[in-house]
Amino acid sequence: MIDGHVWLLALIAIVWGVSIIGDSAQFSAAVTELADSRFVGTALTLQVSIGFALTVLAIWLTPQVAALLGGWRWAFVILLPGPVIGAWAMMALRRAPEASLLANGRR
């Protein structure tokens, strides 16, 4: 998309950004509903801290990868594992018995 239409790149970036922002609330809600009530605050703190650290790492690493590859064309591929692992984790959770605790058992 780097050499393509700017509007298409912008559209993909917007969809990506909205998707990433939207899943944060889903993961936080899962933590609040599944964590032991004595440790919900700790679990949320840990989750947010890890998420923030991964974001900082991605922001730092992406330009490094672009420089290593000689351009931005493939640099954003390093971001792909995050959504893939997140989607896999949510699908695995859906199959787990604990999933019935989410949203009062509604799917």
C-alpha cells in the first residue's frame, strides 16, 4: 500500500487503529469478569502495563525495522503477530469452561 493510493493507505490505517483501540476494552472486560475478585485491580494493572510496554516497543521497533529493510514497505508486518495472537487467545477462551462467566454466559 505504500506505493498505492494514499486514500487506501489512510483507510487501512484508520481501520487498523480503530480495531486496535476497540479490542482493549474487550480484554479489560474479560479480565474483570474472569479474575479472582481479590486481584482484579492487580490483573488490570498488569494487563495495561504489558499493553503499554508492547505499544512503546512497537513504536520504537517499527522505524528500526524500516531502516533495516531499507524502507517502510514491509516494516509494519512486525505488528501482525499481535492481532493474530489476540484473536487466537479469544477463540481459545471461548472454548474454555470459564467463557460462561463472560457477559453472564451470553455469546
